[in-house]
Amino acid sequence: MRFVCLQMHSLLQVSYTSWFLDAFNYAIATNMDVLNLSIGGPDYLDLPFVEKVWEITANNIIMVSAIGNDGPLYGTLNNPADQSDVIGVGGIDYSDHIASFSSRGMSTWEMPHGYGRVKPDVVAYGREIMGSKISTGCKSLSGTSVASPVVAGMVCLLVSVIPESSRKDTLNPASMKQALVEGAAKLGGPNMYEQGAGRVDLLESYEILKNYQPRASIFPSILDYTDCPYSWPFCRQPLYAGAMPVIFNATILNGMGVIGYVESPPTWHPSDEVGNLLSIHFTYSNVIWPWTGYLALHMQIKDEGAQFSGEISGNVTLRVYSPPSPGEKNLRISTCVLQLKLKIVPTPPRSKRVLWDQFHSIKYPPGYIPRDSLDVRNDILDWHGDHLHTNFHIMFNMLRDAGYYVETLGSPLTCFDALRYGTLLLVDLEEEYFQEEIEKLRDDVLNSGLGLVVFSEWYNVDTMVKMRFFDDNTRSWWTPVTGGANVPALNDLLAPFGIAFGDKILNGDFSINGEQSRYASGTDIVRFPKGGYVHKFPFLDSSESGATQNVLRDPEVTMADSPILGLVQVGEGRVVVYGDSNCLDSSHMVTNCYWLLRKMLDFTGGNIRDPVLFSSSVKQNSPLYMEDNQLPSRRTDVNFSTYSAVVGKELICGSDSVFEIWGTKGYSLQVRGTNRRLPGSSVSNPGRGLNSTVEASHLKHSELTLENRSDPLGYLGLFYGEELDMPVLVASHWLVPAIIAVTGLVVFLSFWRIRQKRRRRRKGSSSGRYSNL
């Protein structure tokens, strides 16, 4: 066996895609068996690189790659180790603990509209490993770049035990990965996104390969909700009826050939009758190439299981076939099995159900989405996924410990039923909003009692322009697509409630009720309605304009207080806004604000008012207001549609929404039960609650009947509790004049008809008299 070492970076640790392409072409031309890559990066959309890796593995070269040294942060997998056809390796120490530097899963290719795959595949020793110095002697090395060659060496040993005459027919990237993950020893403590299948075991993998027959399999082959913490995050929250689908994304490994096909749709086989309460929809690779594909389970509990508590178990089967290999006549066929063991609980109360908006998150790649904390200099991109189970995983665990049930929405805001949730949670969002989303959310909050919690981020055009840089690899200028959050889009969403954020970039420490917090590159609140509660603190403004003012400011003058936290009741719902998300994001957190989030959710979901947050001293006796032309504006020099799922796109509910509305526009603006309708919205069947087709012209309309309500204010009773001052809030701005006009018209028509009848009577009686003369 021949070993070749290729240096892929300069002395300054700089490398270019073209260098890798040359090296990969050399590996293909020389018919290599195993290729180790102790380098990587976050850009899985570098298509020339990614497609060349596919070509490498399609040529039956087994690629082993380091998963990255960005741990212990989640969602930090490096490419190409995050590709399913590559063996991704994480690091452990000699005590079988996951190395702190080892990157964690899940993969982020599928976000924000899906769910990531399990990575790393395996882990190996990567801390304080003794190796040779270039000059002489030995030295200690650490990193997944060390663990990856350890596995590559194991792979070479495993390759050598297969007779050379049958080596190419038996060994391939899929069969080798099958041997490694099935032979690995699962470690106690780490979850699947930390250790993958576990620590590699050379002897166990050898036993698997010794008698290996080409077959297909699924990795992981078991999803067990009772196996905690390995099955985190699934084991942390049971299934229940009425929830968003829980998605589990597994990898199909096809050792039968470089290309394979799914013969028929996967099938769910419950172990007993109780298993029929589980409804599973599948999305999967129809064509499996090279060597691998995906199988995603979208799991929901049927409505009849709303009160069920217990376990459901069974198997999912999938048949895969590949063309016959040389010398064979028949197709190669294999049945894959995925074992399920799920925990089910009765549907939780609405007040304890929180819906996390994933759809409106945009990350790098593809666009230059800048970091949220501008104090962090060594990580300029927002690339960790911004998902509950990546860089917000600690927050997710905290909410579960506090008794909240947190679900993920990967489709537009029209794709959920507000009557099921206490709070919609919007954190660090960069996307735009469909007009239908804005209208539905307004109605959800005002009329359906949905709570809304928003954590914003910095947005300053001058600062974004200053962050522009020239990328040597792509030979182009990179400029931020948006700020830490898309504040102009958020302001559009919040406009119906009289709320808006500004463009300051605020930094500083503050305290609420003894809880110390750090405000890291957050923004300020510039609009808020009268009657709400607003908390203000003195911070420095580090934006371009703010920095100039700081230089000119008299040091003896006290800094002005900036509003950063607002709480208010609007209609039947409650809204809370906060200008910084870094205290929830584990990526670059200085101090957490989980305590504050719990108090927010207590208010929005259960109307529990903390006496400090709702102190009379912070109540707004007059509204905060800023003119429209002073609010943050969108960049006009960026083609946002390139990165957006909204701009120039069609509103559609995807496969991460409840099954009944897949492929539709979602729940209509009609609120079931109250039968209230937003101005300009079409009338729909309240029993169905959704648009049955995508085309509006195909919608079937039904009669609208308003219920009699005990509310003495009737249709105008949109606000309850505190009197608020919101300039563009409710239908009463057009409804009152409309009712007066309609009433006047009805009265006029009534008088006109009476006069007409009287005239006809007079004419009839006159002619009768004339005839009698």
C-alpha cells in the first residue's frame, strides 16, 4: 500500500478550492484507495469542491475527513466531513470523553426548511496524540485533524484484509462506513450529534467486513426515545397529538453499488395496535448517489391519541436496489430497517406550548450573514444554523426543564394554527415576510390570543458597508446581506402593534432585579404603544453614527437611556420585544438571559406578570414614536431575493408543517370560533380553516355569519385591559366610518321605500275615484 502526503495550504494556512481540485484529480488518476482530509470549512455550497468530492467517492475512493475544531458549539460541522458519502470523524480523549474542541452536529445543509443529519459518523482519539516532528523526535498533537488520520489508518488496515482480487467489488465508501458505524462502541454520556455511532473499534469492524455481503442499511438504525442522553434532543420531548411533525433525518448507506434506487415508499410496521396512533410521512432520495441518500421521517400523533400516554414501537422498512455488478445478471436488492421506540404524552395545555420560527432564519452559506455579536472578531459569519438543536440547544433544554413544549415551524406563519400555541418565539431572524403572514399574525395576536416574543439584533447600514471585504478564493467583494437581524422586515411585522426597532448598536451591562446581563450589539426600541411597559438602560452606541457622537460627547454628561425591553397586552394577546439575542445563543454568549425568557413566556402564555417587569415606574404614559423616514431602511444595493425564501417566491406550506396543509397556503386568515375576518381577506370555510388549493381562484367560499358575543363592545372590542395608543392597529380605523355609512344608507333606503309606497297608494286611490265619476 502506497502512502502519499499532499500539502493543501500555504505557510500562512491559506488554501484555495483550485488547489484541492488538482489534488483530487491526482487521487482519481492514480487510483487511490483511501484519502484523508484534515482540513475543512463551513461552505457546503462551494459546488466545484462538493461535486469533486462526489466524484472522488463515486470513483470508489474512501474519503475520511475531520469534522472540525469549532466545538463545543453545536451546528459547527465542517465540509466535506458533513457530506453523507464521507466518513466524518470527531475527537475524544483517552478517558473516552468528547474533546471540547470537536465540532458538533447536526448537519445544517437542510435548514431552515428541514432537519439535519447525524454527524460525526464516528469518533477517535484526538487529544494529546504523540506524533513525529518534521525535524526529529516526537510531539503531542490535538484536534480532529489528528483523529481523522487515526481512522484513515484503520480503514487502510481494514482494506488490506480483503483479498485484492475482490477488494473493489466488496469495499466502497458505503460498505466501509457500514463496518465502522456498526462496529463502533457507543459511549455513555454524549449524544448522537456529539459522538455519532461512537468510538471506532478495529476488531469489531474487521469481523463485520470479514463476512460482508453487499447490502443497504440505515444510519442510525435505531431511534429510541427512552435512550437518553444518546437520543437527544428526541428523548427530551415526547410526541403528542396536534404538534408540528417531528423530523428524524437518517442516512441510507448503499453498499451494493454507487447508484441505487428506492423500490417503493417506506412502510411503517407498528408492534401493536397502539402504534396506529402514529402517522408517518416520508421524504427520501429516489436516487441514491454516490453510495448514500437520505430518509426523513415526519412523525405526528393522530388526534385520537390526544389523551394517550405510553410508548409506541415498531419498524420502518425500505427496499433499495442497485444494478447488477459485472458478471451478475440480477438486480441487487436489500431491505433496510429502522427501529422506532417513541414516548407519547397527552397534548399539553396551550399556555405551555411554544412555537419556534425557523422559516425566517437565513444563515451562511449562501449569503454573507454577519455575526450577531460584533465584539467577536475571529468568526465573522453566522453559520451555526440558528436552530433549537444547534446553537440554541442550551435554551431548548432550559425550556424543557421549565415545563415548556417547544416545536419548530419551518414554513411561513400561515402554516400553523394559533389556537394551539401560547407563544410564537421569533429569535434573530433575517428573512422577509409575506403580506399574508403579517395579516395573519396580527389577527392571531389580536383575536386568537397568541402570545408573541421577539428577540431582535443589530441593524445598521453604515456598519454593514464597513464590514465589506474582498475574498481571495472567489475573487469577489463580499458585503453583508442584512444585519444581525432583518430589522426593517421585523418592523413591518410589528407595525400593526405600534412597535419598531431602531438602528443603534448598543453594548453594555445592566441589571434587572439583581440579574446581571450583558447587552452585546443589540438594538433599541423606537416605537412602543402607550400603556405598555418599557425598560431603559444607559448604553454606548457603537454604530458608525453613534461612535461619532460618543467621541464628541462630554465625558461628564450621563449617557441617555436606551429602551431595550417592552411588554404590552394587545387585544386578546400579549407581545414582548427585546433588542438582543446573544443572551440566548450559545455561540458567543457572555451572560444568558434564560431567566428573562421564562418570565416573558409566563406573561405571553399565561398572563403571569412579574412585579419587577411590570412596575408602574416603567409604564408608558405616552407612546414611543419615531417617524417612518427615520426608521431603519432596507439595503438597495443587495439582491436579497438570491438568499430569500420569500422575496419573489410563492407562499407554500412545506413538509415540515402538519400533514393536512402540505402544499397549501396554510391556515386562512379566518379565525375559527370567533369568525372574525381581516379587512380585504376572502371568506373561507371556518370548519376547514385552510385554503384547499394554491390558486386563489380555485377557493370555495362559504357564507360568513358573525356570532353573537357577550362582549358588549362587539366587533369593536379588540383591545382589553390597558388603554393603548397604536396608530395603525385595528379595523376600527375603517370599520366605524363604514358602519355609520352603511347604517345611514339603510335608513335612507328605508325612508325612500316608504315614500314610494305612499306615492303608489295615492296614485291607485285617485284613479279609482276617477273611474267612479
